[in-house]
Amino acid sequence: MGLPFRDLVTPEELPWEALAGRSVAVDGYNAVYQFLATIRQRDGQPFSDPDGRTTSHLIGLLYRTTSLLGQGVLPAWVFDGKPPDLKAGTLRERFLAKERAEAEWKQALEAGDLETARRKASQTSRFSRSMAEESMELLTALGVPAIQAPSEGEAQAAAMAARGTVWAAASEDYDSLLFHAPRLVRGLAARLPKGKAPAAQIIDREKTLAQLGISDEELLLIGLLVGTDFSDGVRGYGPKKALKLVREHLGWDATLQKAGLDPTEAAAVAELFRHPETIEVEPVTLRPLDRDAVHRILVDRHRFSPDRVDAALQRAKRHTTGPAPAVTERGRQTSLETFGPEDS
């Protein structure tokens, strides 16, 4: 669900020229679920290959990654590992929500209500382990880092930014701030540049703390009060009410107790944010794009249009180093000739 911090932070517009030459650690699951939710057919069905295998995530990864590379941005995609035990309740809630949405989607289809069907279908997305492995395979073929986190991908991305391995973490959720990301980029995977419009938004953690008048630990207190993926929070406490209490600067235990939270029970969640399970990774670098490997995955395996794949690879060439990807005519193949707009 992510932290409801929208009303507390003040993002700054981030034009694409400010991102050129920088590396960002992208919360892979967060971005891919956006692709699975939005890259769908009119009735809500995800795009798939002739064998019925979902390809919406591959479409999103291909076009978004090559567009970022074309703008001179190096994305290091980070994927979730084993979820913390504390996340079990959230995962169960998400599973049940998907079940309800799937039933409502089928009802809308039977009623001929395509608008409702598409909206409900977007809430049914599932990203399997095999889909994650193939996503990492494609990204590796594109020459960009694909990193398997030991646990939460968002925590790993934040740690990479905090250690200076990348310039920023990229996610649509605000949890990265609790995981100590110095910079959080939002919108990177949600939209592409249109003329001179800002590509994304950036939230500077230190500036945010200064603007709110709170400390690092007090930001974590707000998270505990409003609820996270690992805890329910306190009933009746939204972001503004939590901020008001935290600004009293009562101290850790006193703040939790005044809100009705047992500091002992909150300790495990706080520790997860303070010291998440992460790994050290080498500085991210761009490797040569392997056009043949990209074609084996997308064209040969899933029957993507080779012309569209090559057009995307050409777009990535503008700012990449090393040998440019050779794009040659391989002949047209059937199916997936029109798998969505190029700038999905």
C-alpha cells in the first residue's frame, strides 16, 4: 500500500536534463506492477503472446528502459527477494483484494461495462517468480543492471542510494524515505518525457525533514503511527495528525504511548526500517546491449514484432556507450504486431 505521505512532502519538478548522466535504483516490483495494471487491452485483459503468456510487463520494461537510456539515464532495476515475516498480513490483504477485483471484473464483462471491467482488471495484476526471472533476463540483455535483493527491493534501492552506489532511488511509494534514501524520484516509471514537461518529481530527504521540522527518527515515528506494509498503525491517525503529535518532540516511547502504541511491539517494525536486509553491490555500469539476446526473449520466445523491438533498441542508442546495437531486417513474424503505444 505504501506510506500515505502525499500531504506531508513537497516534491520538486525534475526535468530530464537534470537526470541525464545519473544512475537510479528502480524499485522493480513497484514499476512492473504499474506496467501490468496499465498496459492492458480495452476489456482489461493483459497483453499476451500466442501461447497465452502475459507480456505486459515485458512491453513496459522494453520501452521504459530504452527510453531512459535514450535520455542518458541509467536505471538499475532492483527486484524483491523473500518478504519479511512482518509483511504477511499485508500480502494476505492484497491477495484477497485481487480476488475481489477479479470477481468484479468478470461481472463487469458479463454486463458489457468495459470501463469498469478495465478499472477492476488493473487491480488483479500478479507478478510471478518466473515473470520476475524473465524480466531480469531481458534487462541483462539490454545491458542494464538487474539486482536481486535479499528481501525488500525498495530497501535495497534506498540502501544503494544512501551508499552512493546510485544517485537516487526511484519508486512511487514513500517508504524509501523511511529506508533512508537521500533522494526519492517519483514518476520515473510512470510516464515518459513530453516536450519540455517535467519527467518526474524528486523528494530530498534532508530538505523534507527540515521543512517538517522533525528528525530522522521522528519521520519513522510518523510511519509507525499512520501504518506501513509491516504494521497497522493507530486508528484515527492520518499523516497530519501524526505530524502534529510528533512535533511535540516528546521522545520515542512517550510519543508511541500517547498514541496508544506499545513501544515494545513497535520495536520490530522500527528495526526493519533502521537496519533492513540488503547487500553491497558494485557501482552500476552500462554494459553493451545484446540485440540477439533481446530478440531471443521477445521475438523468438514471445513473438513480438522484430521491427518494433529494433525501433526501441535504436532509441536506446542516443546516450549509450560501447558498440551500438546493430538493427537489421529479420523479416516480419506474426502476432503482437501492435502491442500497445511505443511510449507506454
